Amino acid sequence: MNETDDNKNNEKSAKESGSSRPIIPVSAKEALRPERVQQPQSAVRSKKSRSQVVIFLNFVMTTIVFITIAIGGVAYYALSEYSEPGPAEVNKNFLVRPGASVGDIANALERNNIVSDSRIFQYVSRVYLKGRTLKAGEYEIKAHASMREVADVIASGKSILYSVTIPEGLTTKQIFERLAADDMLDGSLPSELPPEGSLRPETYKFTRGTTRAEIVAQMSRAQSDLVDDIWSKREEGLPIQTKEEFVTLASIVEKETGKADERSRVAAVFLNRLNKGMRLQSDPTIIYGLFGGDGKPADRPIYQSDLKKETPYNTYVINGLPPTPIANPGRASLEAVANPSHTNDLYFVADGTGGHVFSDNLDDHNANVKRWRKIRAEQEAAGETQEGQ
């Protein structure tokens, strides 16, 4: 069979198969190569769509990983800085005012060169403190304290305490003068003086920012509670009827002696006098009648004429107790009046050693007074002075 016959046969086969494509001669190698099947157009579009979704998801995942690494790095840096030694070269006192927020405190710490970064202190502290709060007060921050240590100190509430001591026997006006002179206290004093005898002499501890009015209120409550407690435990049969009289007599005892072992005996003298209807004849009441809450000037003696000056407080002139206390008595004097010594003493006078000598009759008392005047004259001659009671 020749080539012409082969072509005719091919044309005939093509017609029989119903194909209208032209017959293109191919080599044997090409004839054996698998024929590529063209995908439908819809399948191509679907594949492209899936490819775009994969690309987007890869982008999202990459972004998340990058952000996670960045956050981790920032967190690691912040936590490291939070525990690193701080910039303060020396110990510093730091005041946290009432109502200050964590942000306010953080900014103030950075301004005072106690922490290096207020933002790190603020945000890490919120997590680190785990519900604890930063408390108002004044705190001592050690040199080079870390932010973590600073937060612990302020959250502890163990702030620096100051104190003001009010001795027994001061008048209310003198107490106010002491409080006004204390630079660690804030604010003004009450416009009106509390009643004489209503403030408890004591040492009061306070934090910076405490007001003078708060201390006065605390002293008033403390004295009221103390008086109520001791009055409820008083000995029966005392010639005093009210708590006001009780405090008044205690204030006289307070001014008469500073020796603890004498107070109950001095109290007994005055109570014995009240029982007998005798005048108390107490020099401190003369002084209060003359000078009031200001107190006697140090260089002003008591003159004989002062004994006769008629004031509501002069117990050489009036009968019984003065109308109000003459000072603020402490616990010891209140307890001495509530539970006095059981003696018959009616008189006492200074003995030249800081104490007193007691007697139950006028003759012995006059002898003791004579002895005291001799001692005082000798002291004055030697350049020493001691004021007699």
C-alpha cells in the first residue's frame, strides 16, 4: 500500500468517527505522548479563589506570629525593667496623697527619679499587685529600689509615722500652740478651743498629711473614753458628784505634783478638805484665775496679794471646786482622784527635793512651811531657785 492509500484510509476513519478536525500528520513519538485534557473554565476560577484565601490566611498567621513575638519582647523588657535596680542614689521619702490614682503615683515617682519609666510602673503594677492597692501615706524608698520593691512598699501601707507629745498638765490653749508649731501636721486648728480638761495628754502618732483638727478630735475622743472608764471604777463615797467635778479635781492634782507616787496622797488631801468643808487653798488655781490658759510667766512669782484676789478660780477665796478644770489631766491624776490614799492628811508643802511633806494638823504644817522657807532661802543664796507649791 502506498502513501496515497494511507491518507485516504485516514480520511475515511476520521469521517467514520464523526470528527471534523483536519488530520495533521505526526511522528510516532508525538503520537505516543499523552494528550493534555483542557480543564473547564469554572475549575480554573475555583483554583484561583482557593489560592487567594491561602495567601490571605498566610498573611494573617504571619501577622499574628509577628505581633505575638513583639508583645512577648515588650513584656519581657517591661518585666526585666520592673525588677531592675532603680535610679535613686539615696533613700527618699515619697508622699502618696489620698485619692491618687496609679497613674498619678507613677508619674510622681518618675518626677522624683525613683523609677525610670512611669508607664512600665503603672501597667506592670496593675498585674503584679494582684488586687492589692497603693495606699496613701509617706514612705521611705531605699536607694536603687526596683519598681517591684517600690510597689510592695506603697501597697504595704506601712508609711512613715511622726509623733506629737502632749505632756500632762497643759492648758487647752497651750496644747493648741504645740499643735500649731508642729510642721508635720496640716490644716488649721478648730476656731473654738475645746473645754479645759477635755483633751487627753498623750503621744500621738500620725502620717504626713494628717490635719491638726484630726489630732484634736482624736485627743477629745481619747479623753472622753478615759474619763468614762476611770469614773466607772471610782471608789464609793467620794465628795464629788459629777464627771466634770472629777476632771476638775484631777486637773488640780496634776498641777500640784509631778511625782507619780504622790498623786494619790495629794488627791486625798483635797478630798479630805472637801469632806470637812475646808477651802482647797491650791496655788495653781490662783494662777489659772489670774492668767487663764496662757499660764503664768516663768519670771512671775505668786505675791501675797494674789492670795486675796477674787476670781472664780481662787480656792483661797471660793468654797469647793473651781467652775472648770484648770488644765488637762492625765491618766495617773484621774486614777489618783478616783482611788485616793486612805489618810487623814489636810496639808502638804514642798520638801526641797521635788516632792512634798504631808501633815494632818496645822501645827505640823506650819513647821513644815518654816522648814521649806529656810531651804528655799539657802537655795536662793546658792544661786538655785525652786518654786514652792
